[in-house]
Amino acid sequence: MNFYYNRTKIVATMGPASAKKDVLLAMIRAGLNVCRLNFSHGKPEDHKKVIDIIREINEEYKTNVSILADLQGPKIRIGLVKDGGIHLVNGTQINITTHECIGDDNKIYITYETFPQDVQANEIILLDDGKIQMRVIETNRLDTVVCEVIHGGILTSRKGVNLPNTKVSIPSLTPEDLDNLQFALKYDVDWIGLSFVRTGQDIIDLKHIINESGKTARVIAKVEKPEAIDNIDEIIAATDGVMIARGDLGVEMPLEEVPLLQKMIARKCRDASKPVIVATQMLESMITTPRPTRAEVNDVANSVLDGADAVMLSGETSVGEFPVIVIETMAKIVRNVEDLGYPYNLSKTTNPDKSAPDYLSDNLCGSAVYLAEHTDAVGIVSMTVSGYTAFEISSYRPKAGIYIFTSNRQLLNSLSLVWGVRAFYYDHLESTDKTISDVNETLKTENLIKVGDVVINTAAVPIVKQGKTNMLRVSVIE
């Protein structure tokens, strides 16, 4: 069975529309690389069924589809309101209370217990993805905040709340998140998405829990708050990858700033050799129609050109009517950019400190990309246990294929999120020459390279020690 592989990976959110094995298999064949489990929706048993199907497909078809468990985080919502909703009129006042009640024209309930202590007068409150805007008039610091309606409308139950000016005291991991995290770790997911990250410490705390559990899941920091932008360098340094979650980010930040923020974050992630996902409303119209808008096509294409490792689908594949067609459409857009206009073999900012522990291996990876470009090599073939070399080579966006061999089985799936990487299992570490001969022969068998092709091989010598990459070889395939 044929599977299509783009260099820029595709992440799709699982849901009722994509939960059946035949549908998911068709999506994977069309180019899906990473399945996202959204813990804001669905029951644990539903997620477990999807995990089982993904694992079945990986085993049956020798694919390496990755699983991303996306924790909800401290999502603030209003509670229930009266039937028909509340009509909020510009200029009127309404109380927001931490005492649970059915909302009416006088008061509404908020799920954020310390809200009266955290907000200040004149701060802005946004409801329902910013459609309704209020301003804080006063707070009693106990249980009630008086607000003025700036831009009103009909407010219905359980709508989200965004506080772009407020320093929120809720921890990044809620009790519900901790339960979902243990579920995800129990079933050995590859990536954990942490919502509403504010500082690098949020990532460090999550990694500590993962390590204490004896698991190896990597962390994706979801950037969707102004505080995350302020602390973006420390967040990138602490995390294993970043998601530019443009939904809440576009509500909490001025909309016009998001495009340049996307480019800035993508550039910083590539310099740090950390994968970056661009998410939210990429092909939103395809939830109900089989063709995207022209603006959506441009958005996907520009995200690829911005340097995204992956582009992500949400409702389009979780509840949309055309989950397979959506993947096919996104893959075509990505493929066209990569075939006709992608800026391959990029330079990047590297650590100038020659005493840094990874200085030599980092520069060797950059040299491998340089050699590949100037020898017209069709592939860069590397060995890794940790995945470090794969992340580093990928960050240069080489035109040559990136073929990674590892004895770490879980890494095979994790690398499915990383730009350009194709991963293979290999655990016969007899000698450097034998290993290079074996991996090159594997690529010949897979019809990824052929006799006469040039490839660049990297490895750690002596190979049995599985240390840092310290060797380059230019090989002509025989």
C-alpha cells in the first residue's frame, strides 16, 4: 500500500469524523503524520479506542504515525445561563461571580475561583472568542467583579473567557489535566501538548512529572497568551517543541500582530532546532465544504514558507464532513510549495561557544547539509538514539532527504512530527563500515536511493558507544 510523505508534516485532530479505522487509514495514506487527541473533548475510553487503532495501523502497515495528547489547560469559561442566552447591551453593567448560578441579565458565573483577586480595574474581559468585550469597573476581591459591556451580543452557556491584560494565577496543569496526563503516559503517547504556557517553568514542571513516571514523552508548548510571547526564549529553551495556537493567541493579542509573531516564533524554533506547529483555522471552511477558500490555501502555503515543521487541522478532521479530502487538500498545498518554491538549505543562528557540549556535533550536522547541497546528494543518512541529530539536521531544511536510523523504537514515532525526517529501526551496531553499508542498503531496498546516488552518512565513532555525532562520510551508492 502506498503512503505519501511531505517534508512539512500534517497533524490532524481526532474525533467522531476520523475515529473509524478505514477513515484513519485513508488519512494516513494521504499524508497524515501525527494524530492529535484533544482532551478538551471526548472521554478517556474514546481516546483509548483511537490509540488502539493508530497502533494497529502502525503495526500492520509499518507506519510511524505519532500521537500528540493535547491537555486542555486552565481554560476559563462562564457557567450556564438562562434559556435563550443573555442579551448584553453596550454600556450596561453586569456582575461576574464565583458563586455557581444560572446566569441572567444581572450576573453570570465564572469557573475561575480567584478571578476577583487577580483582575484590576480597567482590564479587558473577552467572551466567546472575543465576540463580546467587557471592561472591569471594580472588584470586591472576594467573589464579585462589576463589569461594563463594551461590545455586547447574545451570550450562551459555557463560552470561553480570555483575559489579555490579567496575570492569571491558575496553574498551567489543572487537576483534570493531571488525570489526563497520567492516562496519556499510561498509553505511551509520543508528545504532550501543554496549553496556556506562560513561562519556561511550566514546561519544566510538566517534564518533571513525565520523568517521575519513567516515561519519555516529549513536550509541546502551546503559545497562546501574551505572557508566553514575553517569555518566548525561555519557553523555547525549556520545551521540546512549540505550537503556535492562533485561536486564543489571536484573541488575547491584537489580531494584526499574529502573522509576524508566527514568523518570529518559527524562526526562533528553527534556530533552536525545536519543531514548531502552526495551528487553528487552517482549512476551517472544509468542515462543511469539500473545497477550501483561497485565503485558507494561502495561509497553509505561507505557514510552510514560514518554516513550520507541521501544519495542524482541528475541527476539519475531528467533526468535519470530509476528513480524508481535507488531508489530501493540505498535502497538495504543501507539496506544491515544496516542489516549486521552498527555500531549502537555510542558514541559521548557532551557538558560538566552542566549549558548549554540542558545539562539534552541531557544526558537523550543519556541514552535512552543506556537503549535501554542494555534492547534489539525494539524502543525509544518520544514526541516533536520542533524536538530537535528527532535530539538528532538520533545522537546516536540506533539500536532500533526511533518513534517520535508530535502535530507539519510540523515537520512530516521535520523529514523525519533525520536518523532512523519515525514520527506520536499526540495532546492529557491529562497526561503522558495516552500519553504513546496512543503512544505505535499506534505503536502496525501499527505493529511496539508487545506484550512483550520492548520500552523506553521519554517525558517532566508535559506533558501539552510541555517543555524539562526530563523523561524516560522502558515499556513492553501488
